Amino acid sequence: MRLKKMKAITLLLSAVLTVGLIAGCGGKQASDKVTIRMIESLTSPKRTELIQAMLDKFQEDNPNIKVELISPPFDQADNKIRTMLGSKEEIDILEVRDLNVAEFVNNGYIEPLDAYTDKWSDFATVSAVSKSVGTVGGKMYFLPNGLYQRQMFYRADWFKEKGLNPPTTWEELYETAKKLTDPSKNRFGFSFRGGAGSNGTTDSMILAYNGDKVNLEDSMFTKDGATIYSTPEAKAAMELYLKLYKDASPPDSINWGFQEQVQAFTSGVTAILLQDPDVIQSLQEKMEEGTWATAPLQTGPTGKALFAAGGAGWGMSSKSKHKEEAWKLIEYLSSPEVNTKFSKDYGLIPLHTTATEDEFFKTGPYKTLIDMSDKPDTFVNYKPAFEYPGNGQWGQVAMETGQALLLNKATLDETLKKWDSYWVEQKANLKQ
């Protein structure tokens, strides 16, 4: 009897311990969280707030995944990302830009996403342009979180005062900007950008002036293999560029970057701004309705304007220890519903073709972009030089040499020769 009682107690203790162990194991699994480290590049307070809101919702739906968002200051972000990747610091998702994707691929920093997108049902509606922007060597390395496409913003009230129409060519833009310039009133026709990103204007002008000569698949070069900077058309474009700065732009705009350029327009200093749709939100917040409007890009002497949609988006670190969880987050951020909402809130062209059917993108300041895409013979799409590793440094080179030109420290011929040599070297290195 006593033996049976002892056995019963032993069995009961064993059962209690087993249940305890199971509960303990279950508790450990429930408390385990995978932490995803994610860094953005194109930072701004509003944008970071929008991204964090999306991440909060993702974490609510996926309680086993914690997301740590790193948001460096905009002007330091890309170097911060390079430093983290180069030092093999733990990072799972990074914002990759069209400007540096080839550099990151070349250094083995980022993972191809094809194995993941092949199984993603929503990939069927990702636009061809979005796929192209994130692709290097036939493999996709990032999914754009929105596309940027340049258009013209202008002070409709100033134009009305002077009885002017929006310019359709670069020559007209110069003449119009000159008429709108009155330094005594601190009014200037053109929101010039001589600092970081200045090559957005110089390249646009040179491409437009070269027109049909440009190799659309290798846009820093003409169809006969020369660089676009080596042609007579490039010199004509840059001569107009110099006049645009001298006759129609604020003198201190030689140092302006994105923020200064946009602020000058919103504060009533400049009349014409060439920018991407991400400025629309700022214009709507800071300017009265009816004081500004949009128009298509300007054409060159052959009647064509060359443009490319650019973008940044979410890529995966090749060293990530949590690739499945990282892809789950990228997939969520890139879904039609989430991406379209982000595009509306921040002012971007959505990733998915289905979103462009939304009335939001068919009216108002976005309509110009749709109008341009409906005239492909005039507004010609080209493939930017994303696949060249030196593309990420081109902006810095163009800015420094361009400022030297504007300050009369270099001649136009010397400047164009430097630009020509830069891309000749890029082509030679790419072949090796």
C-alpha cells in the first residue's frame, strides 16, 4: 500500500515537472523576439514619422518581430549606411538609392530579392519602371518605396501678373525667368541649385539638347559611343545654363541644395522650380491655393525632353541573420495598400500600376506626370546610369566642378572635358 502511494506521488511530481518544463519552454518561445534593424536614407521629420507609423502597424500584426528604425540626418545618411555596411555592423534592411545601388552590389553589401519576389503574388502589379530602377545586372536588389519624376512648378500668380505662359522649351524657360527677375524686390525667375544635386539640372539640359543622339539604354553616352558631354549640343546647353544662373537666379543659389531651392520658391523669392513630386506636400502646406501650378518638363532644340523616373527603396543586407523576417517587412511595406497610402501621404508615384487608377493621381499637381507619360514621343524615358559604380559619386564631382565653372575658376571647355573624362573612365572600368 505504501509502495503504491509512493509511486503515485512520484508520477504526480513527474507530471508537474513535465507541465512546468513545457510551460517554461512555451514561455521562452513566446517571449523570443527577432529584432530587425532598419535604416533609412532620405530622412526628414515627416517622412520618418510616416515610416514609423507603418512599422508600428507591422509590429502590432507581427508581435514576434521588433523593428528598430535608424534615421540619420539627411546629409549624413548615405555615408552612415556605407560605414555600417563596410564595418559589418548588424543591419537587416537598408534604404538603397538608384544613385548607389551599383556601388552596394559591387561591394557585395546587398542581397538579390528575386527568390522572394518570385513567390510574391503582388509582384505582378509592380510597374516596369519600378522593377528597372531596383535592378542591376538582371537581378532586383530593392523595391522602390515610391518613384520620383521631375516636373516644373511655377508661381501662377507671378505669371498672371506678367501675362506669361509656362515655358515649353529651355530657351523659353530662360527668357521667362529673366522677365520675372527683379533683384530690387528680391524676386528671381529661377530656383537655381548649385549645391548638392546640381547635376539634376545640368544633366537634364544636356540630355534634352542631345535629344535623339542619346543612347536611351546607356544615357551618359550617345548612340555612336561618345559621352553626352563631348558634343556641341552639350556646350550649347551649358552656355544657356550659365546665363540662367547669371541673369535669372539669386547669387547665393550657387550653394543651394534641395531644402534651400524649395524654400526660396515657397517663400516668394523664386518663380520656377524644377523638382520631383515629393515637394507637393510642402507646397500645399506653405503656399496659398492658386498661387502655384505645375507644367511638363522643357524640351530641347529637337522638341524632346528626356526624363527618367528615379527612386529609393527597401533592400536587404547580404549579412542579415534574419532574412525571412526582413523580407516579410519589405513585402508589407511594398504591398499595394501600404505603398499607395505612403505615396499619397508623402507625395510620390506609387510602386504598383493599379494605384495610378486612383483619382488622387489623375488630378491636381500629379496630373502633369500622367500627361507627360501619355506623350512618349515628346517626353522620352531613358535608363539612368545606375549600373555604373561611379554613378553614386557623380553628383559630388559635377557639383564641385560646376561651382568652379560658375565662379570663373574653370572654363566651360575645361569643365566639359572633365565630365567627359569621368564617364569615359567609368565605361572603361565597367568593361574590366
